[in-house]
Amino acid sequence: FRTVCTIRRTAELSMRTRELAVQPMNIISGEYNLLPSSPSMMNDVSRVLATSLIEFATASFEEFTAFSHDEQWLLVKSFQKPFHIADSCYRSIPTFGNKYTRHFTGFTYFMDVEYIEQHTRASGTAHIEDAIRASRRHHEKNIKPGRESFARFAASEEELVAMLGLLFWNIDMDQEVRQELLDVAERYRTRILEDLRRFYARQNYTEYGKRMGEMLCLCNYVLAKVSINKHTFEVARLLDVFEKDSFAYSMQRN
């Protein structure tokens, strides 16, 4: 997980040019500004995230490289949005506090209601008012409750990583996949929950059953937000905020 963060941070900041360029030593030390996102930027950071998640899966799960390229890509593509939602909500807690409509759109980019018009106009859409209204509603009805849910749970880094593992192996049963892949997914979900139980025991956490139940509910909540996000992206595409062949939009499609 930390390697994914390093890849995303370095790649995103290295893409900044001219007056936005960041001195390499400042990238390492964390001395850089977070910037509001744009539709074109979201394509770039989505591609960086997808690449880093392939590294994540390769390093975390030894069976991953034995799958076909199509199976590997299915797993990564299905995991990208759950990862983004969980990671954004987790990192937003110390960074943005109780400004719950503000969230990460990349590792070093963010979005909030006061930047929606700027973001929308940068897309070149002719449907400015409709696109702004849809985006504001998304921030109030979807982003804010998600941020609040993660703030209440207040996951540790170990708990976040456990959530990411469970979300990675949440195979969409609407997809046609081999039984072998489903068996591997079941083994990893079981192992992650067992490891998590042992982690709580080492921490002398007596009510670990309740805590694990809350985590599983939060995982289901993230998956529900993924479905909503697909709808949100489809509306944005119909309003010409994203182009049909854009990478960010294509990663949301089934």
C-alpha cells in the first residue's frame, strides 16, 4: 500500500510543469501543494493509479501473476474505484478534517464544491449549469456521507489495508470468471479476516467481533458507492464533462 502511495505521489508531481513543477527534494519531503482537479488531470491520475494497482496486486498476492492478462485486468479494473473511495476517505480525515465535501481525486489532487464550476468549465462542456448542479448534488449526497462514515470508523492503517484486501477479492458475480479464481478469492478473504482477528488479539482489543462487523459494513458501503459513482460518471459523460473514450470514464464502465 505504501508503495502504491509512493508511485502515485511521484508520478503525479513529476507530471507538473512550468510554474507548477515541484523540485524533486520537495517531492520526497512532502513539501508540495495539493491542487484542485480537472477532467484532463483525472485521466492522467487514473492511469497512474491503475498501473500502481497492478504493482500492488503482484506484490500482495502470489497467484495474481498466474492469471491471464484479461483476468488480471478484470481484477484491477474492478478494484480501482473501491480503492480510490477507501483511500480518499482515509487520507482525507487528517488532511481535510470535517470539511466533508472535500475529497481526493488523485494522490495530490482534490475536489470540493467551491471548485466545481472551475472544474466543469475546464471540460469545455456546453451544459455548464446542468453539469454544475449534478456535481454539487454528488458532493452533498455521496461524497459527504462517505467521508463521514470513514471518519466515524477511524480505521488504522492495518485496518485500511485489510479492507483493501477484502475489496480486491470481491469478485463481481455478474462477471464470467473461472472457478479457480473464485477459489483463490475465497481463500484470501478468509485469510485476511483470520489475520485481522489475530491483529486485534495482539492489540488486546476485546470487542473485535463488533469492530470487524463494522468494517465489513463499511466495505459494503464502499461497494454501494461504486455503483452510484458509475451512474455519476455516466451523467457527466452525457453532459460532455468527460469524453466517451477518456480513460477515467472507461474505468467506470462495466
